[in-house]
Amino acid sequence: MTSSATGGPIVVGVDGSTSATHAALWAADQAAQRHLPLRLVYADDFARACAGGLAPPQSFFDELQAAGETLLADAAAEVRRRHPELDVVMDLESAGPVPALLGRGADARLLVVGSRGIGGFRGMLAGSTAVALVAHGHCPVAVVRGATPDAAAPTTGSVVVGVDGSPTGEAAIAAAFDEASWRGAELVAVHSWAEFPVDRAESRRPVAEWTAVEESERELLAERLAGWQEKFPDVPVRRVIAKGRPVECVLDNAVDAQLIVVGSRGHGGLTGMMLGSTSQALIYHATCPLLVVRPVAG
């Protein structure tokens, strides 16, 4: 989880949904392993109740606050059942989910959300929330899900990383090696070298030309991984050179994965790895948590 705030807390949005509970437990596992505090955030924009011009009675706001506090306490109890010694902080925010998480995540090591939610996150699809967090946040964002949106995240399997030559691609490689090392997992490095299906003219190119292209892409992948493999000698690495769309190539190699890591933007072999395209597609179609990283500020 490469971040400019390497010692900061792990921040997770909760709202009482099954998906958010799984996200909180996943985040708690990461925090406990790394000896970091966990911050639970529930956000409900109480001011929206006044949007029609007629303010409700104070008792209405008191009930909303009480419900939020109960929800946070329930989430904290779930976390502490698994990690009794974990440092857990609860925050009730009177704001929209995205600004609340961005505010609390300013010094965070990681922001975590479930794949879908209710309550304080009502109407905020994981895609829109995650896109906003990645676009405006200062740390990596994890969207937690399992084989189905409400299933628990897998805890075994490989770590899969999408590799290209962009700054976020390098950050993704760094984060993926770190995650694989912590988890004792194999790292599967996927490099896609043709985003779109070949047309008829391209299909008639000599086999030797395609072989040369593939060899060139194989060398590029080796160059991207070389320094990291020396830094993390404990991480077994499997390299995959694939011709096809980035989303499909990553998903094809993540069937039994426990984590997918991508950059927020990319180019080269992962052209289209931008918010709203590949990253969003992985949020909706991955069967394990997705970690989206930003370039490290230099």
C-alpha cells in the first residue's frame, strides 16, 4: 500500500450493509497485520433534510445521529471480535460519503469501501465513489468484494498486477510486490500489448512480425519487474504477456486471486487504464478486492 502517509491509518466507509461489513473486516485484517490504526467512517449528510426549505425538528437530527452512532458501534464490535487489540476510531460525519472519506483520508495509508452500500452511502455506487476517491484522494483506494457483491473477500490466492510503463503503473508494481510479500502470495504480472482486437489487415501480418512484437513486450515487462524482484526476493513472480483488452487479460488471470492491483491511469500496454473505464470495469467484474494506486508524489 504505497502512500505518502506510510504510517497513517486505514480508513474504511461503513453503512450497515453486508458489503461494508466485509470491507471493514478486510480493512481490519490489513491494519492488524501492519500494526496500523483503523478508522471507521459513517457519513450521512444531515443538511439534505432541509433541502425543501422546511427544517425538521431537532429530534429528527438526534435520531439520525443516534442511528449513526449505533451503526458505527456495531461495526466496531464486529472488528474487535476478530482483532481485540486493534486501535479503532469511529467517526460520524455530517457530509456526503466522498467528501467525508476524502477529509478523513488526507493522512491515510489506505481508503477502503465495499462494492455497494446503503444507509449513509445510499445511492452511491461503488464505481462513482471509488472514482471520486481515486481522482481526488492522496492515497490508494481499495474496493472490497468477493465472488458476488455481498460475499466475503477471498483470503488466499495470488496478487495480480496490471503492468505498463506509466507512473501509476510503476506505483502499482511497487504496491503489488509489497502486498504479495505481506501475504506470502505469488505475484502474477499481466502485461497486455494489444488493447483492441486485430483487424483483417493486421491478421495477415507475417507471424515473424507478431513474434517480434511479443518478444519486445516480454522484454518491456522484464525491465519493469527487474528491480522489484531484487527488492522482494521472497515473492515468486509469474509473468503473463497477453494480446487483448486490459480488463479481460487481468480478469482471466485473477480467477483465483485474492487481490488485483492497478494504477489509476496508464498507457502503453494498458492504454485506457483510466478512471471510469478499466478501473471501473474491474470494480464491477472482479471477484476479489481491487487496489487502485496513485503515483507517489516526488
